[in-house]
Amino acid sequence: MNIGIFSDTYYPQLNGVATSIRTLAHGLEKKGHNVYIFTPWDPRTPEIDEPNVYRIPSMPFLFLKNFRAGLLCPPHLSKKIHSMNLDIIHTQTEFSLGFLGKYISTTQGIPLVHTYHTMYEDYVHYIAGGHIITQEMAREYSKFFCNATTDVIAPTKKTEDLLISYGVTTPISIIPTGIDTAHFRKENYSPEEILALRHSVGLEADTPVVLSIGRVAKEKSIDVVLGAMPELLEKLPDAKMVIVGEGPEKENLELLAKNLGIGDHLIFTGGKPWTEIGKYYQLGNVFCSASVTETQGLTFAEAMAAGVPVVAKDDPCIQNIISHNKTGLLFEDAEALPDLLYQLLTDEALHNNLSKAGMETMKNLSAENFCTCVESLYEKILQSGNKPEKVSPPAIPLVIGARAAKK
């Protein structure tokens, strides 16, 4: 099959969507398919880009730092896309590149699969504090986009239930994103490597570390974890919190740490390349997140694959991988978090048991199984002959935006 993946976010950006796309593309290529990725150009893009990745001219998104919005699809790329004879278009985001994928699907009569990664009603605060775009508008937009596709992939039952509540009537397939567990194994790194990395960010070999990896954003609720640190430090004065990632909430978290009197116990490493992320998980003795806005929570799975026990706020998106006191620790109220962190940082037997159980659980969330399920969905759609009606393109060439959305 010739498969076109369209996304507003991809490497060098570090987030769950980029990780999911890379995992899917590499897995499908191993199965003999041709995969082409279309995404906005990013100034941090390596000089030598990945094969079959096509960068669309872009501009910074006004409300989100480091996020790019696609502008126009150049005529030469439009012709190139047409010559690829795509069998399936798979959109991963609902905005500029999602519009482009929808446009090509409509004008060329190609089935469109869409993965719903993001609960946008939890993100409207980025647009003028939620005063312009409301949660109801975000829900309606999600329904509109999903109902204009052939099939929607939901990473979890939580996401499927959410989309049904929005009024999505397009068929929904639950396919959890798999991860390449080999990329995160502790055995990949020598003790000397890990110690050198610890020293490079200001940690000693025996410093107890509460780790957060991912986008540094309000909806990730990193402030809840940071708020647990003062009580934890009363019992473990040497403990530190390490945040790996970038995002708009960094300054607010630094201010919060200062106000809590724990500024010296907070370390930001900044964003790191995908090739190094596996090693950065090894900085943590515990991985902790209080986010409930995830559709799947890939960082939980990555931490578990890395052998780092997880403490997380209970949420339907992780119920398939984390069971309390079996594969991780769960909390309902933030007041319980300091004791759970202390317990896991000081009880070696519990730490080792959860570490082993987490790694064993991740064997079932393999990248290979994920790619096989998506491949099967593609084949099912193509065999059904369920193709969208082909519509002649307008005279204006491939504008990514409202006009494309209407086609």
C-alpha cells in the first residue's frame, strides 16, 4: 500500500503524536508498505531529514510556542502527492495538515482514516484564555472533523466514549499505540553512562529523583506533582524533581517552586532528541504524572518499559496498563501523593516488584501489534470499496485552511 500520513506535529517536536507516527511509519515500512509523512517545516529540522518526510512551508502558531501551522502546499508537492497514487490517507491532527489530508482525500477519492489523539476541550485555554474558543466549540469541531472521515482510530475506550458523547457517528476502531520497548530498556545503557548523565544535570548517584517527561504544559498538571515535593522533602531532604521537555508552563512552574521554597530541588533539562529519550528515563527513580487529559498516556508506557515505576492519577486512559500496587501506584487526591512517592522511593522491594511488573506488562503493548492492527484496518477499508466521492478541485491550488475544509 501507498500510505500518506498528515500531521501538524512531528519530529523534532517531542510529544505523543510524533512518537505514535514514527512508530507506525517504521512498522508499516517493515511490512513492505510505502509511507509518506507530510508535516509543517520546523526550524529545528535536521539538515538531513528522514526519507519520505515532506515539510510544508509553515509559520509559528500564535498561541503555542514551538508549534507550527502549515501555510500552502507548493504546486510541485501537490503534483508529487498526486503521483504517489496513495491508497490510504491517515490524518493525525485536525488542523492545517489535517485539512490538507482531507482535501486530497476528497479531490482524489481516497479513503481517510483519522487518529484522535487530543482532547481539545482541555486545551481551549491557549486561545485567549478560553474566551474565544469554548469547550463546546472544541467538541463540535472534533465531531465535524471525525464525521468527515472513513474511520476513526481511538487509542483507548476512554477516547471512544468521548467521541460518541460528542455525536461522532463514523465507525470507531480502538487501537492502542504501541511502543518500541527495545528503545527504552535499561540494559541499553551502562551504569557509567547513567551516572555521567546524572552528573551532567546536577544529580548525585544516590539522589532520589521524581521524573516527568513530556510537554511542559498546563493541562499536564505538573504543578500537582511539584506541590507534593515540600512534604516529600521533609522526609527525603535530598530528593529532586527532574522535568525533561519544553513548553509554555516552564516559567510558571519555576515561580511555583520558588514560592514553595523548593527552587533548588527542581531541574529542567529542556527538550531532548528522540534518540536520547530512552536514556533520560533512567534519571528517574519514580515517574510521576497527575495529568487526566491524555487519550492514552504514552509516557507512562515508556517509563514502564524503561523499568521506572509509575505513580499516576487514576484515569480511564491508563487502566489497561496500570493496576494499583501491581504495575504501578495510583492516587485520586493530591494529598495522597507525597506518601506514595516516599513509599516507592524508600521501599526497595516494592520498587523492584513494580519495575519488573511494568516491564512485563509492556510486552503486550508492542509496536508490532499496533502496526498490524492499523494495517488490518487499512486493508478492511480498501476491501470494502468504501471510498469517498471524488470531487473536482477548485482552481485555487491546495490552500490549507477554511477553504480546504469546506471541500
